[in-house]
Amino acid sequence: MRILVAVERLDPAGGMERYLEIVLPALVARGAHVHVLARELGALPRGVTGEQIGWADEHDAPGTAARAEALRALAGFAPDVAVAHNVMDAGIVEALRAAPRLAYHVHDHRAFCPNGDRVFPRSGRICTLQLGRPCAVHSLTDGCAYGPRRRTLTLIRRRERLRDAIASADATIVASRYLAERASHNEIPGRRVRVIPLPLPDDAYVDRVSTPPPRAVVFAGRVVPQKGLGALVRAVARIAPKRRPVVRAFGDGPMLDQVRDDATRLGVSLDAPGAAPPEQIRRAIDGAALVALPSLWAEPFGYVGIEAFARGRPVVAFDVGGVRAWLEDGANGVAVRPGDEGALADALDALLHDDARRTKLAQRARADAERFRVAPVTEALLNAYRG
């Protein structure tokens, strides 16, 4: 199978890039010939070819030159299927429709939300509305997009064009039922939406589950308000000083210095070295009692959750978005009322100091991680690409 893959970038910047780092070599290993088109082209996996095309950023107008380049690449490679991962330039997606089949992967909220995160800027509430007129209304009431300005309406129209391009795809692939519902709510034909979870490579798994003492909690993700590291620090500060765990946080972002300052002020021991490679995060998870996912936005999936499961660690998470794609409350982790820092503190404290319960959840978490192995996920992707 010849697969033309269009992506925003290839680098280790975030969850989608980590996904591609795992999936592209797996497709090659299954005999696929993979050629990548990217706005930002970093190192290519072995066996993958690629080229850079400077298409529009998510807030800019699609350009005719980039579309022409995409059509040229499509004609030159002659794929069986074109696959777009979060490509935000509607003109590129429209060009890829010329392939015999088109699949579009929705990895986050940007395709159907001008804000990009489904959070109302003023209230902090999670939006459940359809793309279009409600976005214009909330630009006035909640400051969405650029606020009540003409360029907000322009941005909404560009997102509607992208939505229509996605709706024309033969398959729209999402990682959770939550994202499937959001896609269907935004006029993507439900019969074409495929739910295929995110994959983990075989080296992400431990053979045996150990039970370390309750000394550390791990967080991994961008240090931005939506990811909730600040909420986690404030929750840990509610735990009695003698029972507080160390918080080990991996990730970079604009809020990192502020969260460090807050931790010092609140008496929370925070080890936050910044971004780290997967191997370092895995070692930290192995040395921790559990992993926290305190997201304040509608988490599309929550990659770190299944990474924790593969290491035999339960997860305590706010019950938002697609977290329930893998988290079963009371079975492999604990789901907490969204945004409730007191409830998060209570859940962390209780689980950290109940070795028997934590061990039981950890064993189940490790067993549940098996369904995210890269081999079955790759097979599901190939089936979706073939149709």
C-alpha cells in the first residue's frame, strides 16, 4: 500500500508527533510505502521519505501555491490513500481529496473550534457547541477567537471550510468516543468516523508490576493552563505536610515558572526539569506511586494515561473529554469531578496511602494497557485506510 501522509510537523514536540513517531515505522514494517508532506519537516523515520510544503498556519488563509505543490506531490507519488493528521489548511485537505481514498485524523479540537481548546476564555467552562454561529456569539460573550472583531468571522469561515473538507473524507479517525461525538456533532458523517485508540510501542511496557512507596506523583504534558499542573500543585498543597508526595512534572510551557513559584509558596516539593524524552519519563513513572492527569480542558484522549498503564501505574484524573476511553473509575484508576481540587487532593491522598488498593488498580491498569499495543492499532489503521 502506498500511503501519502500530510502532517503539520515531524518533531518530538507533542502527543501527535509522538504518535507519528510510533505509527509511521509500524506502517513501513507492515510493507507500506510511506511518503510524508509536512509544514515543518524534521528527522524522518527509517524507510519513510518526505518533503516540506509551506502551507498555511491554522489562523491564516489557505494559499494556492501550497495547494498546487500538494497536487504535484500527490501526482508524483500516486498513493493508494492520502492521510492527513490535523492539517489545518483546508486547501491542502481539498487537494488530497484527489487521491483514491482520503482519511483525516482528528487529534484535538482545533478543526471544530476557533479557540483550539474548547474552553471559553472568560469563564473557563468547556464548550459543547457546534462550530459556526455559536462561535460568533461567544466571541462577544466569552471572548472566543479574536473577540467581537471581523477577523473572528473570517477565522470561523475558514474553520467551516476545513470542516467541510474533512466531511468529504472517506474516513475520519479519532482516538476516543468523545472525539467521535464531537465530529458527528459538527456534521462529519457518523458512518465514516472510526474510533482507533492511540498506540504504544512494545518497549513502553514493563513485564512485572512493582509497588513503590507513596513518595512521588508524576505529571507529563505541556505546562499550560489547560493541562492543569497548577491545579495539581494546589491539590497537593491541601494534603497534610507529612503526607504530601513529591510532584515530578515533565514538560515545558509558558506557565512553568509560575507553577514553580506557586509550589515554593505553597510548600509543595516540585521537581520540574522541563521537557524530557520518553525514556526519562518512563523511569520517573517507574519510581512513582501513580500518575496524575489534572486536565482542565476536554482532553481528547490523554496519552500519558495509557503510558502509565503500560508501566503498571494507576492514574488519578479529572473526568473530562476522552479520558474514559481508557480510565475506568475504581478499576484501573480514579476519576475525579472536573476542576475540583479538593476532590483531587482527597483522591491522591487516599490512594497514595492505601498500598493494597493501589496494587490492585496497578495490576488492572497493566492488563488494560495490552489493548493499546502498536500491532493491533496499526492493523486497525490499515483497515480504515483500505476501506
